[in-house]
Amino acid sequence: MQWKIKAQEWLAQLTDEDPMKLELTELLQNEQQAEDCFYKDLEFGTGGMRGVMGPGTNRLNIYTVRKVALGLAQYVAKQGKSAMKRGVVISYDSRHLSEEFALEMAKVIGGQGVTAYLFDALRPTPLLSFAVRHLQAFAGVMITASHNPPEYNGLKVYGEDGAQLPPEAADVIIEYIEKSGSDLIQDTVNTKQLQSQGLLVYIGDAVNQAYIKELQTIRINKEVNDVSIVFTALHGTASKPMQQAFESFGFDNVQYVKEQEQPDPNFSTVKSPNPEEAGAFELAIQYGEEDGADLLLATDPDADRLGVAVRDEQQQFKLLTGNQIGTVILNYLLEEKLKAGELPRNSTVMKTIVSTDIVSAMTSKYHIETVNVLTGFKFIAEKIHDYEKSKERSFLFGFEESYGYLIGDFVRDKDAIQTAVFMAEIAAVYKARGKTIYQVLQEIYEEYGYYKEQTVSITLEGKNGAGQITNIMDSFRNTVPTNISNINIQRIEDYQSSEAIDCSTGMKTKIDLPTSNVLKYTLENDSWLVIRPSGTEPKCKFYFATKGQSEQEATENLQMISDSVLNMVNTEILQKV
């Protein structure tokens, strides 16, 4: 078997002093686990490269990191001396080995004659995106696995516009990575020598201060700041920049969850450091109840995603969904920008195809455009860049249902820090007007209809799991259902073939988006579902959405559709694998 040959090559080349040799020796006692470590190389997905740490080509370790670093450095060098001098900015989060991986990345890049700008301590993802543009670097790398469990780590590669690489650029980098030689690139670089040559430059707090200054550009109502906030960084990178951000906006009634304030790679107080999940808010809710807070905010470890909890009509804290957070922000932007005379006619809102359709209804009222893109914030950033060059459209807001938002485009990735202070402004303004965010959300639904969405992920790990995910996609693609829960399918969109079919007429039209392994079914009642493999985790993801004249109607429709699809998957498709 090919994986066994690869594993033995690693075992033979690793030195006895390398702790990974002992780890690999023990791993080879379990053939199934060993195969999973070597049967393929880690792949770039919607969020870069991400995986469990350990030995092997299908794991994150210093060797897979060095291989990416060498490929990236060779790509930059190919672009010429100017690109090499502009260099690569590198940042890292609070995970196990993140700092070590960042240094390895910097050493390999610097060793190839490309300037490596390395942050002197951990920083959030949005600071990395900002720094690339602020320092006019050619590229950037963020060492992070976002909100994955502690055993994961990863990296994301950014272009000179501060955005994650789109598919075409990523493919070019991947070619360089694949040609970079041995899997076991050895350390031959002296860091002090790199520093003396100006090829390793450490970045201090000046970039933070420049970012905090830019935050002021997103403010609309600058005099209102009376709101009580509880914030938690969930053991990640956001504590210091969030304190600076709140202070700059004049929010001084902020309680920080002390137990989760310091970086902790084990995320010891939560089952998952994911602000999408209720468990991540348990301590924040305790703080909120004790302090009578109006608003609870939580960032994931690399601070690109934001979770929000607000008080409902019973004064209980209610977690908002990612779509609801985006809806509240967009409503505030539209109303307040129009009132201030700051809503250009060519304003554009950008969202992913799996995010709520209430956005289109809201923007239509204001006669501005909504642009849909594939899942992954890099596609939103790509559109911002295109419109920036063409002057065709003006960016207003970008978001995805998975708790990622962007208001000010001085960052080109989702940014929980700017979103958190903006949500604080929203809460303060509504409070001054005698309203809560929850009340405003209900008013939005009353005006536009009750939109409901749900995301369900089926985790299928390892080589067998990858085969099961492929089988799910193939089954839906090759044996197309005619209805879901007795509701006829009206339109099928296959983003892999870039083709949409009107089921009533059979007419086919081209989808003008990059190819991606995504299927979307729109039903006759305007409900829809999307199926796609996760680009960063061993999961198959199902997105369901519907609209009703009442919350109950929307909830019942959503439940009916999701139950029907998931039952089909569990009883028919997965049983055949």
C-alpha cells in the first residue's frame, strides 16, 4: 500500500532526536490510524489548510508547515525582487504549536530571501488581514484552526489585498507546494542571521494602533455609548484588541469573563470554543445575570467569528443565529446610513448562497443590490476588490451565516472585533430609543416575513468518512429527488457543473460563479436546501431555509424539510456505504 511506503520513508528519515519519530513508531501499531495519517496530503479548502496535529502528510506538523512555507516562498520569489522585499506577514493564534508553526513559516520564507514579518505575540485573524494591506506586504499567513477542537491546527494564506486566496491563486500556490521537494524539509536557518539581514522582522503594537484608528471609520452614532456589555474571548486572541476597541468607542461598562480571558490552547472551560454554540456562552450568561447586562459578545479563538446574546421579552438571554446577527446589522446600516445621507445609490451587500434571503428583501426596499457568492469569505473579499478597481459598486456590508461579518473594508476577511464594537453601538442606540435588539428583530420579521434557517453538519471522519461524504454528494447529484416532504422541487443548482435547471420547463442556465462541489434545491414554497462538504472539517453540511407568515409556520416548514432530508441521508444513503 502506498501509505505504508510513505510512512516508512518518514520513519527512516526522522532523526532519533526528533520526538515525532517515537510518536510515529507508536502510531504504526494501529494500522487504521496510521493509514489516516498518510493516505493523502492535507488539502486547501474554503479556509486554507486545517487538520489534526501529528505525524504524517495528512496531519499538521512542522514538516507540512515547512512544505507550505517553501512553496509559498518560491511562488513569491518568482514574482520578482519587489515581491520578495514586500514579503509575507505571519500571525498566529492561541492553539498548541501555533507560535512554533509561525516561526517555522518565517524561517523557511526568510531563508528563501523573502522578507518575513512576524508578529511578536499572538494576534487575531483580522489583524493579520489588516497588516498585509497596512504594511503593503505581498502575502500573509495566519496560523489558526478557528473554532475547531484543541487537537486541530491549520493555516490560511492571504494575498496582497489582505484576503484569503481565491481558488485560482490557491491552485498556483499548491503547484509550488507540490514541487517543493521532500516532505521532511529540515531546519537549516539561523534566526539571528535572518534578523541581521532584514529577512525576519518582528511586528509590535503599532499595527494594532493603526487598526484601532481605522475602527473609527465604521461609527455612525458617535455620541451614544450607554450599554452594559459582557465579553468573552473564549481563551483566544481577542482580549487585548477588544479592550482597545471598546475604549476607543467610549464603552466603559464592559465586564470581561476572567475565566476565559487568557489564551488557553485546551479551551478548558468550554466543550467547544465556538460562539455558534450555546455552551460557549454559559459563563458569559452567568456574568450577564449578575451584572444586569444588556448584551453578551463572544469571539472564537482567532476572533474572526462573533456570537451574540440579547435579552428577549422575558428578559432572558437569547442567542442570535448568524443570520439574525447579520439581519440586525444590515437593518441598522440601511436605516442609519440613509438618515445620515451616507447611503450611496450603488451600495452593495454581499452574502453567501447559504445565508438568509431576508437580505434581498431588505435591500430591495432601499433600491440597492445584493450579490450572492459561494461559501467562504474570500469570495466576498474578491468582490470587494473587483468593485474597488472598477468603481462599479460601493461596498456596504458582507456576511455569511456562520457568524462572519465585515462592515469596514480596511480588513478583507470576516472581523469579529469590528463587528463586536458595532453591535455595541447598535445596542446602545436602540437602548437610548427605548428598544432592545430583540424587539427590533421582531419588527424586521413583521415587516419582511418570518425567515428561518438551520444548518446541520454530519461528521464523518477518516478515510471511510471521506468516502461517505463523497457518496452523499454523488447520491443527491445522480439520483435527483423530485420533491422534499411532498413539496415539489422548482429549481436545481449544481455549482460543480455550473448549471441550473428549471424543473417545470427543463430549461438550463449557466451559473456565473466559480465551480464548487455544492448542490442547491429550491422548492415551490420558496424554501431551499444546500448540500456541500466542509472545506476545513470532516463534515457534510446541510443548510435549510424557509419563510412563513408567522414564526410558527416558518418553524414547522423548516422542521418538516430538514427531517425529510436527514432521514433520507441516514436511512437510505449512509446505510448503503
